[in-house]
Amino acid sequence: MKGGLWFLEKQEKHRLLTNIAVTSVLMTLATAAAAAFFHYSQNSTSVAIVYVLTVMLVARYTSGYVPGIVASVVGVVYVNYVFTYPFMKMNFTMDGYPVTFMGMMVVSGITSTLTTRFKRQSQLLNEREKLLMEAEKETMRANLLRAVSHDLRTPLTAVIGLASAYLEEGSRLSEEEKAHMVKGIQEEAGWLLNMVENLLSVTRIRVGDVKIATSPEPLEEVVSEAVQRFRKRLPQAVVHVRVPEEFLMVPMDAALIEQVIINLLENAVYHSGVEGDIDLFVERAQGELEFHVRDYGNGIRPERLARIFDGAGMESNESGDSHKGMGIGLTICKTIITAHQGIIQAFNRDQGAEFIFTLPLGEEQAYDEQTYDPDH
């Protein structure tokens, strides 16, 4: 308790000293500027404007109402005492002066109060936005944990069941049945390995921040590497790839984006309901890249579509391969793309489903996009 009080007292003292220092420096600079204006123009009106502007700066760069009000009073006194005849004397008796100085005091006070109020409102809005972001991150963590518990438990149960059956019934099984069981164990273990890779990908994202460290990566190489890794796992799948012809360096974490592409391609294979081709193409949009993964299967059930990235796709798929639920893979995709300041969406088309995610282009690439003229 004492430690907390000491910290609060220290913080209050630091704020007080900061307010005094900022106010003193700004008022000193204002007085110097006012002296220069008055020397060349002999006009106290321009001097008053200088102090009014200074009051706004004091209110902007200090905390609380007091510094701005103090600056208002000091400004009025300085204008009257230093820059108004008779110089170096306070005089409110001359015609028009009481009204002028009272007007300046009111304007300065209102300016200070409004500026401080706007600043506080801005701080409250920023705090509210931070709270909303924290709530969203907590929701994403909860969905991820729920998806993990589902998508990892099911294949582990299958591996244990197949292994137990093999050990208990091995003497009565044919070689063909044994091979089928071992193959099942291999498939389940491969799926588990894929899930572990997904989880390791997410650990690359800092827990306390939504953003990640990115570096410019060649788009074509990242897409090519992802497709090659995918084809090693599912060599029977047919993927048609198309990327922009121009050479693009895109800010990203290459390993994470490769994982997103692989997850979406595997999702198209396991959940399209047909053994058809898959399209993977990248298009350049205004200030960003759009990645499209399109299948030509049965599409996504409407009740799943709205929350498919929030763990709503964890149910078993229609093929009976319950370990191939969409939960963890798509939840991780959303986590990664959100961390890259992009968005990811799913759509049903006339035939099949399409997943689209975006990545912001770097400033240099965005500038090239604005100045690019296809006719030259």
C-alpha cells in the first residue's frame, strides 16, 4: 500500500514539474516572440495574438486545466505591463483597455479549457480503442484454445484407438487390415504435425501486441514456397497459381504467410466435398495485395460462414474425417492476417467457396502504384 502511494506521489510530482517546465519554456519563447513583433510593429494586438496561441500550446502539451489558465493570466499581465503604454506599469484605466484585456482573458481561458477538454476526450477515445483491441485479442485467444482442444484431441484419440486395436487384435488381422491401420495412424500423426506447425507459427506473434515484425519479401518466392510445401503433403491436389508479373517486395513475415496459404489450400482440399482443382491467385488492389484461394466444391454452410474464423468451423466435416475440422487452421489464419494489419474473409460462389485475405503494400510499392501508367 505504501509502495503504491509512493508511486502515485512520485507520478504526481513528475506531472507537476513537467507542467511547470513546459509552461515556463513556452511563455519565455512567447515573450521573446512578442518583443520582436512589438519592436517592429509597435502594435499590442499582434502581441496579444502571440500569447493566445501560446495558451493553446500550453494546454496541448500539459495535463489539467491549471497550466492553461495560469498561462492566460500571465499573458494578459504581460501584455498590459510590458507591451502597453505606460510601459512597465499596470494600467486598466485607459479607454478601451478594460474591455480589451477582459476579452483577451476570456478568449484565452475558453481556448485553454476547450483544448484541454478535447485532449482528454481524445485520450478517452484512445483508451476505449485499446480496451476494444484487448477484448478482441482475448476473444481470439479463447477461440484459438477452444479450436486447439478440439482439433488436437480428435486425432490423438484416433491414434490411440488404432494403436490399441493393432496391439490387441494384431494376431487376428490380415496384412491388408494391418497396413490400413498403420496408414491411418500415419495420416493422423501427419495431421497432428501440421497442427503443431500452426501453433508454432502463432507463437511467433508477440503475446502483448497485435503487430509483428515484418520485412520486405519477394511475393513470387513466398507463394512458390508455400505451394511446394503443400504439394509435399498432398501431392494428388491440383493447384493453379497466378501472381502479378511485376516484381513485388511485400512487408510480411514470410513463414507466417506461407502457413496461411497452406492452411487455406488444405481447407479447400478437405472441405470442398469434391476432388477438383484449386485456384490460387494474387491481385494488386489499391495500396494492398489480395490473395484468393478458390475451390469448386460444395461451398460453406451459411450458418458457419459468418463465424468461420472464430472457431465456428470446428465440427466434423462431411467426409467423416473429424480430425480435419476447420477450427484451428482458420482461427490461426485470422490471427496471422490481423497481425499483418490485413483482413481475411470467406465467400460462397456460384460453385464452391473462396477465401480472400489482404496484405498492405509498403509505402514504396504504394507510391509506385500511384505513379504507374500502363500506357507508358
